[in-house]
Amino acid sequence: MSKSYVINERVGEREAYRIGSSRVSLDSVVYSWQQGDSPETIVENFPALTLEEVYGAIAFYLANQELIDTYLHLGEEQTLADRAFWRSRDDLHRKLWRLRQERRRQVV
């Protein structure tokens, strides 16, 4: 019998890949693995997952690498767009950014 370790679901207007019944995203596991973390380390970092689920998620990624890489890239672009939108609307953020820049100039 074949197990499904990765669930594709809709969250609002976007799709999301989750590991099993947990709320851990496939993104988190893939990025961690790409940064060189072992499956055992990933389980330590995400205790809601079992070692079997982590290996299953990595296998899913490798079997669907082009699809998931595209999904990850689109997610990164959306995050950047969201960040830019909120920064443009956030006066407090702009004030804090200016203060930070002034402090950096004073240190140098």
C-alpha cells in the first residue's frame, strides 16, 4: 500500500503543500534539506514530523522537483511582493528604516 506524505491544499487563493496531517509546510522541509540539514536534524527542528514523513517529503520533492521548484519560486515572488506592498503602506516601518540607516551612518 502506498502512503501519501504530502498533502496539497488550498489556503485562500494559494495552494500549499503540507506534510501529512501536520501544519508543517513542504517548503520548510525542502529549504532545510537544501541547506544541508539531515532528515534527523529536520525532525529535531520540526517535532510534529516523524523521520518517515521527512524521508517521504524529500522523496516527493525529488520525484516532482520541477513542479515544486516552480511552486517555491512563485511563493518567494509573492512574499517579496507582499513585503513591498506592506512596506509602502507602513509609515512606522519607514520611520524605523530611516532611523536604522542613520545609526549605521553614525557607526561608520
